[in-house]
Amino acid sequence: MYKQSFGSRKQIQFANEQEFYVFLGYLAKSNGNTSLVWEHNENQGAWGSEGRIQIHVDNIPRLWQITLTAGNGGNIKSRINCNEFVKNICTEHGFVYGGIQNVDQILLTIPPQYLEDFYAGLHLE
């Protein structure tokens, strides 16, 4: 479900619904650029669990207003930390944790007027 802003610190913001659905398309690509995780940081003494979008490439399109944090120095180049957004796309749009998404399942959640935007995101490099 679309919202203009996600996260207590507005880590992810969209100018409009088109941007939101382009971003969903980009995340659905399953080409190794991104993966979704739910890290149980509380098990290591941290504050709590964290929903993250891991970025595995040096540059992602900057078509959205997103706050990136550092990666782990390995294959995670940067991260987007936003529990609210990760929960939203998993519960409302059929995304799953990991790097492989079921595009057909996600497509069932995209309103017809935004299918073109979703497909544009799928084809972003």
C-alpha cells in the first residue's frame, strides 16, 4: 500500500505513487542488486530487530529519496533501514525475505494504473 513517507525518520520518501511502484519494480528484479532481510539484532544485545534492504551494487538509481547506511564491507555495499517499509512490502505486496522475488505474485498487488511504473522499475539498470 502506497504511503508518501516510511520510517520514523522518513528514511524512504516518494514524490508520488508512480515513484513508489517504480521502486517496487526495482526491488522485485531478483538480479542480485538487492535483498530483503529481517535482522534479529536484539539477539546480539542491540535495541531490536531491523528490516533492511541490502544493496549489493555500488550504485543504485537515485530516483527516490532514500537514506542509505553503510554496508558490512563484504557483498553488502549499503543498506536501507526501514522496518515500516519492509513490513509493508512483505505484507501488502507479496515480497519475501531474501534476494529472489516472485514477480507474478507481486504483480497481483499492483493497481492496474501503476503497472507501467512497476515494469519501468523492473527494467532499471
